Amino acid sequence: QYFEHTLTLAGVTLDIRVQGSIAPNAVLDISIVQTSGNPLTAIRVYVGDASGVGSVKTKAHSHGTSYHVTAQAPATLPANSSLWIEVQNADGSEGYSAIHIK
């Protein structure tokens, strides 16, 4: 499954492309391009619920304004699990949002 989404959070806009679907132990291949806003110091992703309990957060690799990351879903998925994107700006401000993928 292939999914595209544009997300604005913490003063930046990201174009996100996801290959895969959310299922126990699934691996999602994620490409992210920052299209506006100040440079980021980090992007992290995980699959699960808002608490992140039982999920592994993975930091994206940066190539300028392009990022790539692989997210591993936990073996036991909480109800209504989503792909969570967290960003950190150079000034220390942070933002996070969920993308609901079936």
C-alpha cells in the first residue's frame, strides 16, 4: 500500500510518502520532504497510539530537506494505531501529529 499526506506542525510543512500498512510487526518505508519552515534538528516516527507505549521511535536520516526512515510496528498494536510524526526545531520547539493509515 502507498500513501501520501501533507502535514503542517510546529511551523513546518512536510510532504510524507509511506509504503506499507499498519499491522503487527509491519515495516513502513517513509520518505519525508520539508517544503516550508525553518530547518529541523530532528524528525522521529513511530507506530502506535499517542502514548507511544510499546512502540519504538526511530529518527529519520536527513539529506538537506529530504528525510528517510523505516518504522517498525510493535507485535501488539493498540486499538486505533497510527503513524506518529514528531519534529524538533532548532529553537527547541516541538510538534507531533498522527497519520491514520489502514
